[in-house]
Amino acid sequence: MPQIAITKFFDGEGPDPVAEALAAQNEAPRAAARTENLQESLLAHAGGQARPPRGNRTDAAPRIVPQASATYRPPFLLAILFAPLNMGYRLASTVFRAVFYVFSLLPQRIRPRAVTTAIAKSTYGRRQLLPRDAAARFKREFDEQYGDNDLPFFDGGYARAYDLAKQDLMFLLLVLIAPEHDDTEAFVRNTLLSPEVVGLVKNPANRIVLWGGNVRDSEAYQVFNEYNCTKFPWSALVCLTPKEGSTRMGTVKRLVGPMSGSAYVAEIQTVMSKYGPDLEAVRSERSVQAVARNLRTEQDSAYDRSLARDRERARQKKEAEAEAAAAEKRALEEAAAAELLEQKRQQWRRWRVSSIPVEPAAGADDIVRLAVKMPESMGGERIRRTFAGQSTMDELYAFVECYDVVAGDGSNKVLPPDDYDHEYRFRIASPMPREVYEPSKAATLAEKIGRSGNLIVEQFRAESDDES
């Protein structure tokens, strides 16, 4: 990683995320110190986390997920066979519910205990909903019964509130309400809705998740059974208990029976002051772990970016080398082609010079006398030559093209080159009046120029000269 940081510095890039992460690590919160006695140290050394004595351990808080009840439909033939029994069962159930309803109207002092227990478990035909919908119905009925209030009931099921408290290290305050219980009305109005309790629950510093349920709902009734609730009003405070297990949720306090709002708050604050430092220590540990995890992520990200840049530079370098090699190869091929073309051109000149007609005698008829001014690249001299009148313009061009060969030794016999079409790199023109004579194997000198003429040879300019 130091090499990556040095590379980023000399490349002139922006702030280094690795350096920023290292700086953030230096400011990371440290885990709170813990104190333990000799017994806890021996237990930890024996191969496990120090745990309190068994008698002081809290009850485990269960995670409850409501199970949907499946409806069984018997086969058609069995349904017909047991139809009379089904009708009788429905009639008996109707009569029983009517009698049960009459007994439920009696005061609790003279009401049979079995009826009171059945009332707590009965739903009175209440439609069972999904946990989120049941929570919304509970909040709506609570507001209708006791008026508008500021209690922040959790808007989801018990399992979601349980997971939230466990994940965010919060306190989960459970409140179960039995509408038929005699103390429910006074408990809600005098305790739950008291300013002390509302302020305690709403204070963000206390980190409390409030979940409430009606025991006539399926989920709340399951919570009622799992927590062994035996008396109303009933509340419980649940939180993570690190000393009893790193992921264990425990029931740290049960609040049963009627009590004042101040006593209710005092009981909760006492428990929170006991377990709050442990939760704060776990929060600090998680914060340190999160900073270390972010640091590793930033380091991996910086390494990946550096590796990507190195790969990109290597790819560009490889492409540049490939382009340079291709350009060099093309240049060599073009040079070889140009050299081969020049060899064929020289071979053509040596071949063509052997077919140029000799100069006619001085007293011959039908002759054309020409004075040809060569360009500077070909010597710049003026050549005087006599041609037969029937000589073609192509023979004049061949004479100029092969002049240096003629001037040297024109007796060489060479075969014409294969796959070669000769192109003249000059034009012949008359200066006054200016007229350019193109090479032609059909037009004769007598037809184009006449008996005599002064001509100049003009070479084609290179493309670089045209551009300039």
C-alpha cells in the first residue's frame, strides 16, 4: 500500500481515500473498558465468555414469528358423509357462544374463572391479520379508545421490532393489553399516557422501541404465551445481554400489575442504567469494527483503482508498441515496394532505350528539329535532336526519360519488367504559346509540333511541395 500512496502522490491525484480512512481510524471510538472479578476471569480462561451466576441470569427473550393457520378441506365424499355432524357442531357452537356471551356480561367477582380465562384467549370472531396490519389496527383502536396520544408504537410485527432492537442495540419495551381486564383502562390512562412514560419512550437518547399488542390478536396472544404472562397489566423490557451471550436477547425486567407512571419510569430507568453500559460497550466495539471494515474497503478500493490504472497504462503501452511495430512494418513494406518499383523503372529504361529510333541523317526529308530544355534535376542543359516526322509523342517522352541511358551506353539488351506500367514523371510543353503535349502512341511529332520547336521538360512537383 505505501507504493500505491507514493504513486498517487506523484501522479498528482486528489485526496487519498486510504489516508482519509487511516485518519478516521485514529479518531475511532474505543471500546469501553470492562472490569471483571477472579471468577469471571477463570471462567473466561476455561474456554468461554464470562457469564454471571445461573441464578442471576435473565430469561431468554424469544423471537416469535406468527404461523399462518392452514385450512383443511376434506374430500367431497367425506364432506357429504359428515354433513349432519357438521351441522350439529355448528348448532352446538352457536348455543355455547350465546351462553358464553351471557356469562361474560357478569362482573368478574361472580364470573366463573374458566370464563375469565377463555375471555383472555378468545378473539370474539376477530379477523386475524398480518403482523404489520395487526399493528396498524392496534394503534387505530388504541387512539379511538384513549384519544390521540404521542406514544410511538412500532408500526410492524413483533419479530421486526425484536430484530431492530437486536441489530441497533436498543431496548424493546413490550406492552400487552387485554381490553376485558378491569385494570386496563386505568393502567393505560394513568401510566402509559402519563407525561413521564411518554417522555421516556420518545427521548431518542434512551433508544427505546415500543411495541404494543392486543391479546385478542394472534401474534400478541403468542407473545402472551411465550413470555408466560399470568397477570395484567403486563409490560416487559428486552435488550441484548452481552455478558450472557454475544447475540442473546434477554428479558431484563417485567412490569406486572397496576402502578403509577413515576414508578413505571423508575423501574425502567433502573434497568437501563444497569444494562446501558454493556450496550454502549458493544456499540463502541461495533463502531471500531465498522471503521476497520471501511478502512479495509477503502484500501481494497484504492488498490483496485491503482491496479486498474497500471493495467490501463500497460494496455496503452502495448497498443503503442503494436502501432509502432505496425507502422515500422508498413514503412519497410513501402520502402521495399518503392525499391522494387525503382528497380523495374530502371529495367524499363534500359529496355526502352534499345527501341528508340536513331537520329535521321542531316539531309533526310520529313524531319522535325527540336530543342529540349531539361529541368535542373536532369542537368538543366538544352538538347538539340532531330526526329523523323512520323515519330510519335511517346517516342519523344521515351527519349527524354532515357536520355542519360542514351548518353551513356544504349547497347544493353534487357527484357521488359513483368507487371509494370511505366508512368512518366514529367510533361513536355512549348513555352510560347504554352501548350502541353501529352504522351501518345498515335499522334506524331509533325502533327503536334511541326517542322521545329523549342520545348521544355516540366517535372511533377512532390505532394509536400503542393501542400506548402
